[in-house]
Amino acid sequence: MKQYLFSARAARLLIRSTVNAANDEEAQNGFVKNLNEGKFSVQEENLYTPRLVFVTYEELGNGTTKVDIGETSVGVQVGTTGVGTR
């Protein structure tokens, strides 16, 4: 069983809910169920596009998100190029 964090942004609101599920598809269905049952938190925020709704989700490791904030100097390339030229 995995834990997922869903975030939905619409109408100046950030809606968040955590879901326990075996895979991504079950997690999406679980998110809809949580919305219908009122199992979510809501915060006001400034990110707002009137005609769009943004829904994202991520798999949580041990119930927490991981952000690797490191330091680097100017001009350092991170990762590999997706498109190259000859």
C-alpha cells in the first residue's frame, strides 16, 4: 500500500487530500471518494487561472514529501540534454 498526496488548484483555492492505495489508478479513485466525503483541507492562495483547474499527485515516502534543496554555482548544468544539436 502506498500513500499519495493530491493537490487541486481552482478559484483561488488549494485543496489537498492524502490517499492510501495500491496503485495510481486506485489513488485517483480514492481522491474522488475523499472529495465526495469531505476528507480534504482547503487553503486560499494567489495562484489562479479562471478557466483552468490543476490537479497533481505524488507518491509519498514514509508519509512525507522529499525535496532536495542543494546549492550549486552559476553555470553548472544539471541533468542531461533532452534534445541535442549537431
